[in-house]
Amino acid sequence: MNDSLLDDVKALLDKDFGDDRILKQICRACENNEVISNYERNYVEKLAQKHLGKRPEKIQNPSIEKKSTIPDVVLPETPSIQKMQTFQQPPTKTSRSNSKNSKVIMGMVGIALVIIIAVAVSFTGTLDVPTKVETPKTSVPVTLSIQSDLASYNKKDLISISGTSNTSGTVNLSIENSKNELVWAEQVSIKNNGKYSTLAIAGGEGWENSGTYTIKVDNGKETKSITFSFKV
């Protein structure tokens, strides 16, 4: 596929058709086996059909699917109610007097002991004290990033888009103009190191007006976006 594209690019450069800077960039990408966006392929195909007599090929653009998932929240089990026990107070010790009225004092001490024991027994038991447990809020961390090589672009400039995702498979990239209209979209594969990258051309249908444009990325779990300024 890249060999046929490279032949078309070289033929267009030889015959001086199209934008030399864009065609040279695509030529380098083909020779270095780099990522070539569908927008660039369409650009070369239209020039080849117009100037080289190529027949149009049907290219199916991958649909952009947006998925949203709600992370599961795990609720910890409520611990059982703690029990606190009160301990029986030991009877107070009374000293004996060596006075002549020792019998009277012993009687009073005996009565005091009986009262203390009765009070201690009435308070003996267990007290159930309920404990309030707050349910912590848990969330599943998702890491997704997106960036562009420049903060502003002119018409026909190449836009380099890259980022990271902790998911596997692909991410859906798109660009919207200042009127929130979709002007570019592509599905890009995530590499083994979690990174993704691609190129887009600032121009074409929907790029007629200057303003703030938005790049969006969606990995099926999270969506991030950045903006850049565009001048016609």
C-alpha cells in the first residue's frame, strides 16, 4: 500500500503537481515506514486521479465510537459493633482502728462493704456502643493525555498529534472547528509502550474560517481535548 502511495507521490513531485512541502513530508513518511493519516492518503489520491489518471479507491473510514463506562465502586463491609465492658470496682479498703470502739467500727465497715458491692453489681454488664463507619469513595484511575506540536497553525500546515493511554487497542481522534463541526477524524493504534501518534493537514472542507479549533481523544474510558488557533 505504501509502495503504491510512494510511487504516486514521486510522480506528482516530478510533474510539479500539488504542494511540494506536503508531498515531500508524505514521501519521507513512506520511506521511513512512519504513520500516514487517511487525510494525507486522500490528498495524494485526489491529485493522482486529477493529474495521473488514477481510478478512485474506496476507503472505509473507521467509525468513531464513543463509549462511556462507570467505574465500579467497592463498598467495604461494615465492621461489627464494638463492645465495651465496665469493670467491677473493687471494694475500698478500710483501715481498722485500734481504738477501744473497734467493734462499732467493724460493723460500720461491714455495712459500707455491702452497699458498695450492691452498687457495683447493679452497674456490672456490657454496654453496646454503636460505631459510625463512613463509606470511603473509591474511583478507578484512568490515564489519558493528548498534545500537539504547535499552538497555532496556518492553512496546509501539518499537525502532529500524540499522547498516551493506559488502555490497549486504539484511540479515536477528531478535530472540530470553531462552530463545533467535525472536520477531521481518525482511529489510531496504541503502541506497546502506551503511546500513540499521527499527522493531520490543516485544510480542506470545514477549514474555511480562522478561529479556535479543538482536538479530542477518546480511549473508551475517558475523553480529553486541547485547542489550537488556526489562520486561513
